[in-house]
Amino acid sequence: MTDQASQFAAELRRLRSERGLSYRALAERAHYGKSYLEDLEKGRKPANQAVAERLDRALGAEGRLAAILHPAGDGADDEIEAIELARRITASDVSDATLDQLESAADSMAMAYATTPPVILLPRVRRHLGYVSSLWDARKTLAQQQRLLVIGGWLSLLRATLHVDLRQTGAADAHLRAAAQLAEQTGHREIAAWVLETRAWDLLTNGGYREALELSRHAQAVAPAGGSAIVQATAQEGRAWARLGDRAQTGRALDRVERMADQRTPPDHPEHHYRYDPAKAHSYAATTLAWAGDPAAETVARDVIAELQTEGARPRRIASAQLDLGLALLASGKPDEAAEQARRAITSGRIVPSNWWRVAEVVAAVHRSGITEARDLRELAIERRPRELPAGR
């Protein structure tokens, strides 16, 4: 058995055991034969990428099995080697062509964020950031040094965001501090504002609503008027007000987001995490209204889900919208429908650890309703809870 096959078999065994599934139960979920799964787990048969991805979905494993088969399947090492080769051919210093390629790679990873599990995207970002760091002392002009520092700032910010998603608090804080330092050194207000907005989001997911509100406002004060961070930070302010129970302030923040969205044209790459897409305003409104307990949330959330399903390729946003709809349905006295929306979100395998508190909130409210579906939903949530989270979260 190869090292890769042994690692795959061990991780499959660990995931199945952790979720309390028999071979037969996993076979029913993944639509594979029981004996085939046993052969995979004992290393008697090799797995391919399609098998790994299906098992990841069945186990809610956020791409861990697929990552074992393709630890460099993101092409990061090949990509970096190509950039380095071009640099060595053209000159011994950092050329504009090298920086162009690095900027393109950073944008590519920011665009992949919406659809790639963080556990898979993180190694690619880490390797690119390491390569950028290796160029600090290479010969370059002041303008090229500025560009390199900005690239490092964006990559540090993206890496921090992935660590937030994975609930890796120490690493997230360290890379947010690095991004903030690079933003200060280069005078890059957009990166600086995104750092504050990301910290605000992290606090929101941990119950620090008042601190999140202050950071959101600080981000708006720092952000350049025509950028994307100011819109995102305003949306975070609305969410913080919603969690604090102030509907009037929530409504004002949503109105500001809508006005700013109306003034912006859709970006060339709306999937880019750091390029505000006006179409997202609808999703933000659904989340914020649901958190505020506004009756309008149900209609808005249903519309958002329909829009996202029509667009396709937005599984993470669809899962979040299903949780928004679940909260809205609970507020409308429809716990059975809320349970179904939560079930869909959980089984999608697209809820990142940093968003799991929203699952817990819906599941707890369904449980309090006393409906018969509550027990099954709670067991499903326990079974699919990301292993990065401590028990009880």
C-alpha cells in the first residue's frame, strides 16, 4: 500500500468512525457498495478523485479525502515553478512580469474562495505567500517593492480569512496582523479596511456583537469611498445591529448598503472575494433580516435561494441562505419547514466551521419547538459537525 493510499484509508476510517457510521450506512449515503467501501478503508482498492469527492460530501468532510489524493492538485507548486522559471529567464531580480503573474495568482485564489473548501485552498495560498516572502530581498525598484508588498498583503488577508473559516484563531490573528502591517507600510487603505471587516466578521460569529459593530464602523472610516470594503463593512454593521436587536439601526445600515450597491457596476469577476458584487446585497439583506427576526426575511431568503440556484456554482452561499430561511421560518412559526432547510444546508457539506454556530442556532430553536423532526436534525448536526470545532459548538 502506498503512503497516499494508507493515509486515505486511515482518514476514511477515522471520518466514518467519528460520525458513528457503519459501512452500510455510509454506503447508503454515498451510493457505493458496502464491500467496496470496506476495500477502500482497508487499502485493498485505490480511490480516485471522483470517489474521494463523493465520500467527502457524504461525510461532510470539507474536501479532506480529495486533498489527500491531490495534496498539490490545486497546481500551486507548478504555478510557482512557472513564475520562478520566467523570473530567472528574464532577469535575476523581480521583474514586472513576475509581479503580473503573482497578482494574477492572488486574484485567482480570491475567486476560488467562494467554491473551494478552505482546507483545500489554504495550502495553495500558503505556498504562494511563502514564495512572495522569498522575494523580499531580491533586487527590485521601489515601485516593484510596493507591488510585492501589496500582493503579500492580499495573500496574508486571504490566508487569515481561511484560518477564520477553519476556526484556527491564532493563525488567523497572526496573518491579520501581518496584512495590517503591510497595508500600513504601503498606505493601502482597502486592505486595511478588509482586515478590520474580517475581524468584525470573526467577532460576529463568536458573539462579540458590540465589538463587531465598532470594528465595522472603523473599517468604513478607513476604507476608500469607491472600494469594496466600505460596502462589506456597512453590511457587517447591519448584521451587528441585527444581533443587538436594534431593528431601526439595522434598517438604516441595509438602506446604505442598497444605495452603495446601486451606484456600482457588477465586477468582471463577481466571484472574487474582495470585489463587491451588487447582486450580493440581496443575500446580505436576507441574512440581516433573518437575524433581526423581521417577517420579511422569509420572502427575501426564498428569493435569494432561487437566484443562487439559477446561477449555479454557489453552493456555500446557497447553504448559508438555507440557514437564513430556516431562521425566518422559525420566526414565522414553521419549525418543520425550518428543519428541512437546516437539513439541506447541513448535508450540503458546505458549511465552514466559522459558520457552524448558525446551524447550532437553527437546530436549537427547532429542538425547542418540540416537533418530531427535531431529534433527527440534532443527531445529523452532531454527526456532521466539523472536527475543527470543540464539542458543544
